[in-house]
Amino acid sequence: MINIKEDEKLSILNHSCAHLLAQAVKHLYPEAKFWVGPVIEEGFYYDIDLGDKVISDEDIPKIEHEMKKIAKDGKRIVRHEISKEEALEMFKDDPYKLDLISRMDESETIISCYTQGDFTDLCRGPHVETVKELKYFKLLKFSGAYWKGDKNNKMLQRIYGVCFPTEEELNNYLQELEESAERDHRKIGKNLDIFMNHDLVGKGMPLWLPNGAIIRKELENYIYKKEQKLGYKHVYTPCVGTVNLYKTSGHWDHYKENMFPVMKVDEEEFVLRPMNCPHHMLVYGNTLHSYRDLPIRIGEFATDFRYEASGAVKGLERVRSMCQNDAHLFVRPDQIGEEFKKVVELILDVYHDFGIKDYKFRLSLRDKNDKEKYFDDDKMWNEAEDKLREVLNSLHLDYYEAIGEAAFYGPKLDVEVKPAVGPEVTLSTCQLDFLLPRRFDLSYIDSDGNKQIPVVLHRAIFGTFDRFTAFILEETKGALPVWLSPVQVNIIPVNNEYHLEYANKIKDLLNDYRVKIDDREEKLGYKMRESVVNKIPITLILGQKEVDNNTISYRLYGSEATTTVSKEEFLEFLKDRINNKE
Ligand code: TSB
Ligand code: ZN
């Protein structure tokens, strides 16, 4: 999908359209006051103070109509420059503009304004020449937005829109938008009964329904097998820890705003864990280790809780209770490169199995100036960042660097993917850490009998089962491969009276698989359509011909063709499809 912010011409057009929106709102609601109206990836928005009025669905067409009227009128958009004093006088009744002016840099003595007809807005520009150029726009949605994003401030009304130079571009964009909405895992998750939310459980705390639980179990089995082969040892640890555990690890100082608040039980203070590293450090520290035992790979499907802003919480993609496919790899310094490489290879292997092709590697580094988030040890950071770069270069991987995205304990390699709706998110991650092993006083004995400190790689291949499931639902539009599908085979007897018995026999034959018989008294066409709506990968249609010849006729999701085979052939076909993860 197009990023409007990155295209200069589109950016200007959308910015001018934001002014047009403000002007129309001012015509309809003369009391309106305006905060900011920036261009964003998907177009523009304007934050508006409408007093007690809350924008509703009926208002949007009225505003659009007024915008069209003003645009047709075709006033020029004129820039003028005024002094700060003049600006303060001009906007003296507008607390929002006064706030903007007062926060301008001391060096900005000249302030620019743009006027179109009866409307003037404080603005750096640039803009299109006349409002006539704003022909092909659409208001997309609206929401409440706290002034300056602070929930102690007044709630303003935010209206979003988009503008293009031609009708064709606008229509293409709107069509793409519709398709993305169809692909949104929240919609698919609801239609296919994969997960639900409930206010009584809380925001960002999804409940996995039976269909979702099947997918999750398959994902767990899949990655567990891979990890076992690679020498990982899995553990189970509690999803709480004491405050002292997180003071030891440093999370208390560097990660507290992402954590749920403290619970007091008897004399102990607990928090829900936001990460599993501290528990795994203790597991490592429970036994003595020789240099020959390393790497030691401790894995867990571990539930974590994080405070995510309520506006950021999204379906299964961004949740407050999540389950990581986590592992901490304890290695000697000379093993970092090799072990890191193995993690990257595992990521590539898994992405290959799931057919994931559209992703970016991001090397996430610290922001040197952010002393609050990142522990202060230049040597350690430089060493860790150089090490990661070195390995990435040796693997010839394409990656980009992002400052300020590192974990507080070290730099990391993140894999970024684009959801159907909204900004990119991280799926897999592999993080280098020289800090936590020190804080937990971990060691191994080297070949000379001396104590050494191990290095830790934190890694999550799926990231979380939550986010990964959201992602594959969007990638597949809900049409999962057979091995992941909650229902793998749907059997439809053509006529219950004559063919149900045979259908039941076939169901017994397939009892190693997830099979359903649709024996409702409905028309064949209706049942077949429903099988498609439910995105079931294989539908069997069993009628007289199949009964007489002892055969199976099936259709694959997405195909109109029916194939007839012997039972043995069908079993073979099904097994192959599952094994090959097709
Ligand atoms: C990999 N300590 C490491 C771990 O050992 C860690 O917690 N890393 S993390 O903070 O990056 O989280 C791991 C993965 O969890 C991320 O890569 C991302 O895919 C996923 N994740 C993070 N926050 C959320 C969230 N709010 N909802 C769903 N998944 C999330
Ligand atoms: Zn970790």
C-alpha cells in the first residue's frame, strides 16, 4: 500500500486537503478550534475541538459535501508571513494555536500562515496553489484523540482523510483499503471463531477459542520439534516474579512503564512478568557449567504480560497477555557468531515453511543519548553492536539499521513484517546480551579452570504465538494449509438417506485427522458454499457414484475442480499435503 508521507507531491496535496477539511468544519461548526492536521502514511487527519460535540457517522457526508463546495469555489491558497507578535494577536482567542506559537523555536521570528477564502491557518506549508486542485478526496474515519496524546487533557475529535490527484488513484486506493480490511486478522478471527475478547477479562487479553487453540497447538508442536533437534531444552516457569527479580535484571529500572503494577502477597511483592529472561538466568545458574557444556539453550512457551497503551492494543497482534516462543542461549564469547547464525538460519527455515517472503531485517541499535532506557556502558554496547554487524555481513543479509530500537540490555536483529492494516511490526527477534549474565552473576568454568561469564542470545522465532497467528491469518486470508486448519476435511454426503453411512465410514477411516461431517438437512450447494466460507481446505462430496465404486471425490479450497480417487490414494494425498506443509 502506498505511503503518502514518502511522496512529496502527495504529501502537499494531503496537507492542503487537511486545511480544506478544517475550513469545512469551521463553516459547519463556527465554534470549532483546531489543533494540528498532519500528513500521515495513509493520508491526513485533523484534531479538532468541537466543544461538547462528538463526531458521528452522519456528520462525515455533510463535511465532505462542504469540502467539495469550497473546492469548487476555487479560492487561491495564499501564504503570508507575519511576526510572532502579530501571530499572537491574530490567534489570541485560540488556545491551541497560542500553544503552538509559544512552543516555536526562539529563532523563528517569522511565522507563516496560509489563507484560502475565509479561512486562515498557521502553517509552515507548502500547499497547492488553489483549493480547486483538491478534487479526489475521501474522509475515511474519525475517533477521539486526547490533546497532545495525554489522557489528562481534553478529548478532541480526529477526522482522517485521503486525497489523490486523479479519480483513478483514489478509487484504486479505496479498493486496496477494502481488500486490506478483508484481510484484517480481527475480521478473519471473528468469522472463523479463532479468538474473542471480553470486557470482563480486559483489553488486550484475547481468549483463544477451540479453533484458535488447534492452530496454536500445531504451531507449538512444530517449533518444539525444530528446537528439540537443535538441542534446546524446554522448561516451565511461573508467569510472576518478585520485584527483586526485576531489580536484579534491570527491568525495574529500564522496563517498568511496560509492566503491570505490583501485587502484594504476604510479605512478598510480585509483578506479572513482561519477559522470561530473568527466570531463565536462574535456571542456568542452578547448576555448574563447564565450557564444554555450552551453548546451553533454554526454551519455553512462556506467558508474559505487558502494559500496551489501550489505543495500541490490536486483536492478536498487539496484546497485553501474550505467549512467547522464547529461548535464551548461553554461549561462550567465541560461540556468538556461530550461534547467532544458527538462529538466523532457523528463522529462514521457518519462514520458508510458512511461505513468508515479504519481510525486512532490522538491526536495532541503542540511542546513545537515551541514558534512561539503555544501561550506560559504551564499551559493552559498541562490542555487541559490532559483533552483530559482523555476523550479518558475513551472512550477506540485507538489513537496515534503526537507532533507539534496541532492547535495554543489548542490540538485536528484528524481522519486520507489514500487517493488513497499520504500521509494521516485529515478528522474530534475536538479541545479544552481555549485561544480564553479569547482573545474575552467571558463570562457566573455562579450560584453565577459571570462572568466565557467558553471553546470552535472547531469541523468539514466532515472536509470540499471538502475533504470529495474526500474521499468518492475514497472509493466508484465513485459508490455512491443511496441517494448521482447525477442520482439515469436511465430508458432505450428497443425500443423507443414501450416503450418510458411507460418509461415516470415510470419517472413521480418517480418524487421525480433524474431520467434520455436514449431515444437516440442507441443499448440497449450500453446504459446499459454507465449506468455502469456512475456508476448509478439503471438502469431500460423497454420493452414489462414490458408494458404488468405493471412492472419494474431493475439492480443494479455491478450486472448482472435483477429483475422484481410491481411499488409499486419498489417504496418501492427505498425508503428503500435511507433511509437506502445503
Ligand atoms: C526474545 N527477552 C526477549 C526474548 O528473550 C524479549 O522479550 N524480546 S521482545 O520484547 O522483543 O519480545 C519478543 C517478541 O514478542 C517480539 O519480537 C514480538 O514479536 C512479540 N511481541 C512483543 N510485544 C508484543 C505484544 N504486545 N503483543 C504480541 N506480541 C508481542
Ligand atoms: Zn529474553
